[in-house]
Amino acid sequence: MTEKTSNDSKQTAQDGRSPVPLGEAMRTARSEFTDLTGLHAESVSRFERTGDGWALEVEVMELERVPDTMSLMASYEVTLDEDGHLTGYRRVRRYERGRADSSRRG
């Protein structure tokens, strides 16, 4: 049975194993994402626990341009299992690096 505490990082998996530490899950996800797509995550803009693992939103540069503020960026939603391994990804938006996104808050 899963023990729940006020801190998700202290949650115990149903099979008795401790959950993967946050930093380790992020490193594994970044590596697997790069291996699959050839894109390098520049930053993580969202990271949250889900019922069956983790959900991240990573920012990547898809097309480098000069000047750098015109480079084409993208946000990818990445899902991980309980062990921190990538289970899926999808691009959720594209934008120029130097352009603010007025349609989204946060």
C-alpha cells in the first residue's frame, strides 16, 4: 500500500521501493529525451508528480538563428514512469526565443 505524506518526495512506492529522487529523475529524463530526439533541454519550466510518475515541460532550441533572439524554441511535455524513465513526449508550442508569449500566464 502506498504511504502518503505531505511531501511527495517521501512517498513510498507500492512495492516497498523508495521513489526515484527528483534530481535523478530529471537527469534520466533529459538524457533519454536527447537520445530520442537529438534535442538538448535548455531548461525545465514545469515538473510535477502525477498518479503514475512525473510530468515535465522542457524548453529546447529547435533551430539556431543569428541573432540568438530569433532562434526557434519549443516546449515539450515529457512524461516519466515511477522509476524516472521517459514514457512519452509531445511538442506543445513553438516560439522565437526573444518573443514573449502573451497568450500564456506564468
